[in-house]
Amino acid sequence: MTDRPYHHGNLRSAVLGAAVEVIEQNGPAALSLRDLARRAGVSHAAPAHHFGDKAGLLTALAAQGYELLAGSLAEALAEARGAAPGEAGEELAEAGVAYVRFAVRHRAHFEVMFQPGLYHPDDPQVVAARGRADQALADALQALPDPPAGEQRRLAELAAWSMVHGFAALWLSGALPTEPGAEPGDVARTVIRGRFGSG
Amino acid sequence: MTDRPYHHGNLRSAVLGAAVEVIEQNGPAALSLRDLARRAGVSHAAPAHHFGDKAGLLTALAAQGYELLAGSLAEALAEARGAAPGEAGEELAEAGVAYVRFAVRHRAHFEVMFQPGLYHPDDPQVVAARGRADQALADALQALPDPPAGEQRRLAELAAWSMVHGFAALWLSGALPTEPGAEPGDVARTVIRGRFGSG
DNA sequence: TCCCCTATCTTGTCAACGACAAGATAGGGT
DNA sequence: ACCCTATCTTGTCGTTGACAAGATAGGGGA
């Protein structure tokens, strides 16, 4: 047919990228290995070689997502630390904003990550990456001026994570009756400060 | 084959019920109209008559879910109102607990409701039911001793909804490292009181 | 009583998909 | 020059969603 070489050379990355596009536009349910193969210009069974099966592809996507999330949180935390010392809880609030921004910016990854039924949640790479993201979240809590300890620490982590995750999930699902042009990160910052600004 | 009558008599309800079972056990992605038909003992195309297509079935499920949620919230609010006057924010906290309990108890409905890509979110029945659920949530906020107004009202609603929704979503996704035997409603109450107990 | 009318369910079919097996190709290491 | 492995192709099977056309029941009106 075409003068395409027998070996794609970068099929794994190409398939992952195409998967992100498809999921962003039509959700994970619309994903098809054969469609991704067509987009990459390879035969219908080529993607399976790199990921095993459909769940394997989504597993790779989830692992990549947790890596990205851990990086985003760590970066936001470092930035908030470096900035001029503002009010108490600055770092935690900005980490929360970063969480929401990640969900919106990497919608496809986020949607897959929290639907463990779609992939292999016990995959070693996924577990490791998720551990790094969890640690980044814990670091943000420890940045509080008077970090809670013991049972309180666990509760504070639950509360903070629940709020930002819920905001992100509701935003992505379109359930929030907000202005179309609003920037989700800014709205999230206002909401977070209203509840967590004082500790 | 069997002496089954030509008309099932209650196929619509049977298919909806079977769909809930399947989704609870294997998630929405594992849903198959043909499998539901087999479970109901009818031909493979029978379910489509009642729901049009797969998205139609999930649309009916989402509408049913919003109705159930509105009822659960209203009931919890009424109960908290009727109980001996406790501390401030009692009604809002109990509505939040009811939200989490609904998500866990009706996991299948909850998972579908907040994935609008799976169904027809503009369906009139869905829109109406969702409106009732939204109203129940607003009622819970107005039950505060000093209910916020204007912009503050919107922010408080966002914060409260985000927290309980996030908690429920994280719980269902298995992301929370909690004790296996823990009752999600009780954990949620502790988390909610920690953040919203003082208004 | 008879007929028709409508909702309900069946049967048959098609394209698309996931998964698997077996073979072809390239490119590097020995 | 040879093999060895990863990569990709081709072919196939069972399952699914969607659609079309026909069969069946059950009730309301002539």
C-alpha cells in the first residue's frame, strides 16, 4: 500500500497519545484498539503487542497519569514554598489547585486513573506511581504551619483530598453550573480557601 | 424451547434490575444488552425495544438514580430536623452522610450518573430528576443556623458538594486506605464534622 | 362476536471489536 | 555470515450493538 516502513519505530508512544485524544473527546468507553491502530497507520493487531490487551493500554495510561500528578503536585508545592510567605496553608491550597488543574488538563488520564475496573490497578508500575502521588499529597499536608498528627492527620488528608477530588470530578462531569469561561483552578482556589484557609 | 410466555410482562424493570447487578459487580463497561436479555430469558433484541439502545438504558438508570438521591437527601434532612436539636450544621452534615451512603448503597446508579458520556444527559426525565436532587442539596444548605447568601451561598454549596462527592468517588474507586470493615457513612460523618462542624 | 390496532417480543443479518495464533520482517549482536 | 529477538502483519473466531422485518398477544370498537 503506502511506503510506510515495516516498523513504526515509536508505536507505543503513538498509540498512547492517540488514546489520550480519543478519551478526551469521547470518553474511555469509545476507545478501540483497532481505531488506534488505524490512526497510527499500522495493522489492527499491532497495538496489542505493546500492551497485551485493552486493559494493558489503560494500565500504561494510568501509570503515566499518576506520574504526571505526582510531578504536578511536587512542582506546585515547591513554587508555593519559594514564593513570599503568604497566609497560613498557602502550600496546601496551591497543591489542591494543582490537583484540580491536573484533572482538567489531563482529563483522559484522570478519568482512567480513578476507574480501576478499566485497567490492572495492581500493576507494579501503577502501584509505584500512585505511591509517589500519595506521598506528594502527604507532603502538602505537612507543609501546614501546625501539621496535624495521628488520627487527625488521616482525617485532614481525607478531607482535603475529598474536596479537591470531588471538585475535579464534578467539574469534569459537567455537573457544576459555573460560567463557561471560568478557569477551574481559580474557582477551586476560592472554594479551598473558604474551607481550608484557616487551617 | 421453554414454556415461557411470549410476553415477559415486566421486561423493562427486569432489565434495569439486571443492569444494576452487572454494573455493581463489573462496572458499566462490562454491560451488554445481549447478556441482560439472556438473564431475563428473552431474545437478544428485546431490551432495545424498551430503551432504544444501550445509552437509552443507562439514561433510564441515571434518571432513576437522581430520583433515589433526591429522596435520600430529603429523607435525611427531615430526620435530622426532627431529631433533638444538636449542634449547628446537623442537617447539612447528615445530608452529606446520606449522599455518601447513597453512593455506596446504589453504586451502579452513582457511577453512571456522573459519567454523562455514557447516556443522554439532556433527557427530560434525567434533567427533571437532577433538578430535584440539586434542590435537596440546596435545602440542606439553607438548614444552616446562619445560611450564607449571594456568592457565599454558591461557594458553600460547591465546597460541601465537592467534599461529599469526592469522598464517595474515592471510596468507590478503592483509593482510600481505610479499614475494610469501616462503615463509609460513619467515616464520612467524622470527616464532614471536622471541616463543616463550625459552620 | 369479529376485527383491527398497538405494544411487545422474535428472528435474521451486518459491521465492528477484542483476542488469539501463526507467519513475515527488520536490525542488532556474535 | 548467522541467528535471535522485538516488532509488525495476516487470518480467524466468538461476541456485541444496531437495525430491519416478521410473529404474537391482548384490548377496544364495530
